[in-house]
Amino acid sequence: MSVSVKKDPREGHRGRLRDKFLAHGLGKLTDEEVLELLLSFGTPRRDCKLAARAMLAKFGAIRNVFEASPEALAAIPGAGPTNIVAIKFIHAVSGRFLEQRLTGRMYINSSEQVTQYLRHDLETQDKEIFKVIHLDNSNTVLNIEDAGRGSVSSAYVNPRELVERALALKSTALVFVHNHPSGSVRPSHQDVKLTRRLVHAAFLVEMMVLDHIIIGKNGEYFSFKDQGMLAIFEQEMRQTYAVPPRPSGGLFHETSPREDYAPARIKRFPRKNQK
């Protein structure tokens, strides 16, 4: 006598979701189905439909689910520790993928493009992170790395170490990016001061700073270049060394001392008895 074994109907449903994704990608899946399939990887023997539905009802969209804190996710019925790890892990992997996707590409001097690639990770951070994009002499992105991590309101960055790292990588241009966890993209006094120091330091070692971008929330960002502030800082150095701007950037090795350096003005201080 044969004994019939009933199949778990949940497995059949998940199998159909997996087949649907493999055949059509995310385009044919609803947000609820995407979350349900993701949660099922962490809890294969539990119905994840209600948990997925509850997450969307609470946070409104998949993006908000990924950006929610572990504590907020834990408050959702049916969302266990394994589910939370899976959600945060997928979000982190996506951020790394977008960051590495920028590596090796030509930098087209677009603050919007840089923001699109890096905001995925930086917008959700609860502390400031300072990133540096290193470029070669053809403006191809060499790599992107964290140069400083800090508190809610600031990140410590050492200009000397940053320049040393850039020299080691043979960078010829740099782009700086950091986030404001508060959401405001207005640069602080410290942001302006640090940017000026970095522009000056890079200028002295024949590197260019192409931009410094502050990322806030909901796609908002501030670009020092777009606001004309980088040009001001560069001009300060050019006036100090009497180096006129050049079409390709005005680096030292492109200038002729006879043509580009003004005669030094010698100031003579009066003698003590001279009025």
C-alpha cells in the first residue's frame, strides 16, 4: 500500500515566484512578491507573504524597507533575525555593486552621476562617511575608498594621509563625497574649511580636485564645483603662485616660468629710526 505524501503548497508558490523571476526579472514581480521571495531565502519553511505585506504597509516601499533600521524591522510580525540579516545584507551588497560599477568608467565631471551611484549607500548611514574617488590622467576612475568615518555630525579626515594615498595610487585628480545624516546638504563651516585645505594640498602636488559632493536625503546633494566654490579655492593658490589658468587645468608642469610667473614684489620694511 503506497502512502501519498502531500507537498507543501508554499513550496509550489515559491517555486513559481522563482521561475517567474528567472524568466522575466523583477519587472513581472510586484513589490510584495519581491519581498516575499527574499524573505523565503531566510525562512524557507514559513509563509512569508504576510510579513512582506506588513512591511510594505508599514514602510510604504521596498526602498524604505531596505533603509529601515533593524529595530524597526524587528517590530514587524513574522520578521525574524534571519530575515533582517537578509534584508540588510542585500542592501549592503547593492551599495557595493553600484560603487564598484563606477570604477573603471570615465568621469564626466557630473555631480549628478556620482550622486546616483553613491547615494544608495550614503543616504542610509547614521554617521558621516568621507569617500575619495581617485582618477588617473585620462579621468578614468581608479578606485573609490573610505577616507574617514565619524559621528553624526562630522568625519575626521587627515589631508596629509589623503594626499599620500593619492600619490601612492598615482592619482592625478580627486573627487570627494560625504554624507550628512541629518539630511541637510548645506555645507558646514568645517566642510568649507576642509575643502579649501584639500584643494590647496592637491594643487601643491599637481593634482586637481574635480568636486566635493555632500549627499543628504531623497536624492538631494550639494556640489562645491557647481556652486563655484572650487574655482575660488583654486584661484587662491594661483594668485599665491602667480600661475594663470590653463585650458587643461593649469598644473605646474604645463607652465613656463618665463611666461607664467610674475616678478616677485619685494617689500622693504622701514628701519626703526625711519618714519
